[in-house]
Amino acid sequence: MSKKVVISGYYGYGNFGDEAILYTLIQKLKEFDADVTVISGNPRFTSINYYVKAVKNFSFSKVAGVIKQSDILISGGGSLLQDVTSLKSLLYYLWVIWLGIRYNKQVIIFAQGIGPVNNPVAAFITRVLLKKCAYVSVRDENSLKLLNKWNINAELVCDPIYSFPLASTVNTHSIGIQLRAFKTMNDKLLKSLASQVVKDFPDIKIEVLSFQDSVDLEVCNKFAQYVKSINHNADIEVISGLSGKSLVTKLSTLDYLVGTRFHALLLAMKFGIKSAAINYDIKVEKLADEFNLPKISMTGTDDMDKIFAAMRYESSAELRLKANNKVFDWSGFSEFFEK
């Protein structure tokens, strides 16, 4: 008999990483013939793209209704249980978990980053609720240390995107520049990067990839303008408005990637795309160190000649082999669907 599963997370907002995690999770649940409903910021988008049922995240009665009718509630992936971004957001995700516990459902915390939770009341609620969950998995050491401190049993897993199913690829002789807006993103860096791309890749297409238009598109357009100001004849295109699956397909065709987003770089490794990482966040720095990728700092003062030379000398085969040998461990998760 198939299980009725409700998934809660930051879904329906066009964030590439979250949508890729959702796709991977749904593909796994389909192996168990699960009846899936996703709590989404855009239920129509989610239903059309993943062929599942979906309810609006702030339609509280509908959310409560689908959880009450379910067998299992999955919260994650991503970093949902933290109050650095928003205390209201944390309280919302805790409310969803509380509903699952209140209705005696099996609650799974799926590959989350937990914390920081600075509000003491919110920290207390988080700790109490997580202790009542059936299974907790986290994606980083800091989350595991926090849960150990709270005396909560948790399993450390890698990012679910390591299990993202890949199609065959056809390279199109192009370089991808994947940018996102961030507080440390600056014109000096963009101009330095534009100058180096024009210098090192004068004869191939430059594809500037917006993975989440509400965040990425403005800075992508600005970079394209800088390239054009250096070389008016540059073959450059800003790619925007694509769904997650289309973005993965586009990404797969690249020969090189200079990327900012963690999941863009991770998937590039799985495709064996020679890459350099724009080091805007510690998670990107760790990924770059793991795969020996050259790193571009946010200062705009790096030796770009050296960085681009290192990117050229990478081995596509070695990148692909290392990334695809790292597999997400579904065993603890799968037990709930094999009973």
C-alpha cells in the first residue's frame, strides 16, 4: 500500500537549489509509489513541473488538512530551521512540524542545515520538536554538533543533489558565467571577471546564467554589459526564465563554468565541467576545496590569469568520477517506505 507523503520546504519560489532537491526527493519517492503532496509558494508551478499535488503554503487550513490525511511528513532539505534569515520563517516551519507530531504522523527531517537559532524561545521549541521526529538527517558538521549538544540523534548525509539523475550531455563550446546578487557582490569583481573572460575566451559563446531571476537577473545583465563594453562583438547571451530541469540541461552543455551558487557548481562537477568558484559563502569554499577548484574572492583583486589557467588544466574525467562516486545515503530514509 502506497504511503501518503507531504513535503514541506522552500518550494515554489524558483530557487534552483531547493527545486533541484525537491526533484531528487520526488524521484526517490516515486520508486516507492508514494502519493506526494508538496506545500508550495506556487502550487500550480509545483504541480505542473513535478506531477504531484500541491497546496499553498500559507493556506493554513489546507496545510493542516493534507498533513492530517498523510502518513509521513518530510521537512527539508535546505536550511529551514534557522532564524538568521527570518524568525517568522522558522516559526512557520516549526508549526508545520508540530502539525505532523500533533496528528501522530512520522516526521522526517530531510538533509537540513540546522541553526543558528538565536532566539532562546525558538531554540527551545526547535529542540523539543526535533526530539519527537521519527528520523533526522543533516547535511553539515555544524548542524550535527548542534543536535548532539541538544541530545538529538541525527545522521550526517551529503547533499541530496549528489543523487540528482543526469542525462547524457552534448558540449556546445561555450563558457557559463553563473552569478547571483549578494551583499558582497561588487562592480570591481564583475569588471575584473568580464575582462578575463573576454581575454581568455574571445572565440566561444559566453552564456550568463540566471538561476533565480528575482535574485540573479540584474547582476547577470550588468555583467553582460561590462563584457559588451570591452568587446562590442562578444558572443554573449543572458539565459533567464528557465525551469530547473531546463537549467540543468543548459548547464550540461558547457565546457567551462565560473559559478557562484553551490548547486550549480556541484552539478557542474557531476557533468565534468571545468569550473572556478566565486567564493561568496563558506559552503562554496568547502565545495571548491573538496574538488580542488580555483577560487575567486569577492575583492576583485585576484590573479585572474592564474585562476583561469588552473581551470583550464582541470581534468573533466576526474571531476566527474569524484562527484559521481559520492552518493546520497537513502538507507535511513528508505526504511519508512519499505515497512
